[in-house]
Amino acid sequence: ENYHAVLTENRKLFNELQELKGNIRVFCRVRPFLPGQGAPDTVVEHVGEDGELVVTNPTRPGKDGLRQFRFNKVYSTNATQAEVFSDIKPLVRSVLDGFNVCIFAYGQTGSGKTYTMTGPDGASEEDWGVNYRALNDLFKISQSRKGNINYEVGVQMVEIYNEQVLDLLSDDISQKKTLGILSTTSQNGIAVPDASMYPVTSTSDVITLMDIGLQNRSVGATAMNERSSRSHSIVTVHVRGKDMKTGSVLYGNLHLVDLAGSERVDRSEVKGDRLREAQHINKSLSSLGDVIFSLASKSSHIPYRNSKLTQLLQSSLGGRAKTLMFVQLNPDATSYSESMSTLKFAERVSGVELGAAKSSK
Ligand code: ADP
């Protein structure tokens, strides 16, 4: 029927546009309903194996309320952490071949960004998110290549809060330093020269570093003011590899970014600190969108300088660098409008915009 014809047409358009765009991949992950939530109405109508997502407007049941999206991948709510990581493993490993890679998690607070990047609180190895798995994988592969290519793997963790960059691996937890960003990144991509950097040579190093970073991230946060949702956290893995035969040296870096919550804040309802936070978050998320969009549309001017986030990630966005964005969604009907704004952001950065999934002609 018509609906299917439109889907097929959109699919063709998507594949054509896919050829034109840059190095950004968009993976969409819908978090499951949480225990105790009962069975609220869902807006996620359909998750297709070929990267298709159909969302329905709860106030407009029927065909007219359907909106279709396509991304490089769409996960069903029961996708495991291991499945998700296995899809991005090649990207992570390309860092050891000298590529710069950025992996983001974008979405409203509570949509599963931290779950995807870090895992649930006190995660066992099975529940580990991307950060643990990536660090662990990189150090293991680097060990296995020893003798042929000798690698050094170093890790930094910073947080951007109100346009200030703070060191999450600093010794003195109570005194988080505000850091400067190098305007031009050095060859090895160290964009934040003052942030502590630690080597990773074992799984226990990975766990220790993640623990310190997570602890530092929550310093200063009260229950009422969950700061982690209002700041961007960035784990950066710096890799230096020396080819033992030729003596040549390669550099690669991986940025793992858990972005601040993307929810819109009603300006008439917040004041003071909360308004300032909201404005900074808005500005940095829209700057990120602008940079990725400019790259995808091959614009001659890329507006990296509009936020600390894009400044810091500049060497890893564009050029030969590879970008992947996890777009996180809440499945419930009450999140419909936030989910739509998340999906519109995702469409924009992926450079592919599709029409409504309703019958035409
Ligand atoms: P965010 O970082 O976007 O604010 P969280 O990662 O904290 O969201 O997720 C909100 C809640 O949902 C947490 O309790 C988390 O453990 C749970 N959650 C998120 N994604 C999943 C998932 N894929 N499977 C099971 N629980 C999840």
C-alpha cells in the first residue's frame, strides 16, 4: 500500500544521501521501560533491522501521527551492552591505526546516555558501557601488538560545566582545576595540556581511572542539583604507536563524550544558576550540531570556536576523523516532544532529512 511505497522511496533517498555525507554515523538506542514504571504508552511504533524507527504522536493516533526516521543503526530496547560495543569495536580499534575518533551520547536526561557510555551504577563487567570496554579493548590490542608496534595508551578525563573545563582525574578531588584549552592542538592531539593523564596498562588501571573520574564528577552535586546531567564529560584516550621495524610513529585519539541532557528548559520557569546552566548547555549542543552539520555539508567555514566542547574536540571532528553519535530516546509517550527534538537533531547531524511517513500522492 501507499505507506509502504513511501517507506521504500525514503529508503532509496536515504541510501543516496548516505553516499554524499561525511564521516558521521548515527546509532539510535531506545531505553527500555524501567521496573516500577508499569507499562506506560510507548511512542516507538517500530524498530526495523535496517536502521528504521517509526515514532507515533500520542495526540494524533493513526497514520497521520507517524514519523519515520532512518539511522545507520537502531537498537531495540533489549540490545545488550556487549552487542552495542561489538558494533563500534572497529571504530574504536581504528585509533590504533592513527585515526581520531569521537563517540557521543546525545539525548534528554534519563534516556540512557550514561548507561550506554559508562553502564549502570556499580556495573559488573557484563554491564560495562562503552568507556570501560573501549579502554580495555585498546590496551589489550596494544599489548598483543607489542614488539611489532609499541604503544603508549594514556587517558584524560575532563568535564565541561558552564563553559569551564575541569580535570576529573586530578589528585585533589575537592579542588577541581579549571583548565585552559590549547588553541591549536599539538600533533598528538592533547587539547587540554593541563589535565592529568594516566597510562593504562591493565584492566585494573581502567577500573581505577573510571572510578576516580566518576567520583570526581559527582563532587559538588547535591541530590537536587544533579550536576552530571548538566555537564559534558569527556574521556580522551591518547595513543602513540611506534613501528619497531620502520621507526615511524603514529598518533590517534579517541574521545568518549557523555553530553549534558538535551531537554529544553522553559526560560520563564528558571532563574539564576539554573538558567545560566541551561543557556550554556543549549549553546554547546547547538554548536556541536552546527559543526557536524557544516562538516557533513562540506561547508568552507566550520564554526569550532563557538563553544568549549567543539574547540576541545576540534582535532577529532572533520578531516580524516570519524564520528559516531548514540542518539538516546525514552520510549514513553510523555517524552514524545523531547524525543522528537532529539530525533530532529539527529537527522540534522546525519545530514539526512526525511519527510513524514504518511501516504502522499
Ligand atoms: P542519562 O545519562 O541519559 O540521564 P541514564 O543512563 O542515567 O540516563 O539512564 C536512566 C535510567 O535508565 C538509569 O536507571 C539506567 O540504569 C536505566 N537505563 C538506561 N538505559 C538502559 C538500558 N539499555 N537497559 C536497562 N536500563 C537502562
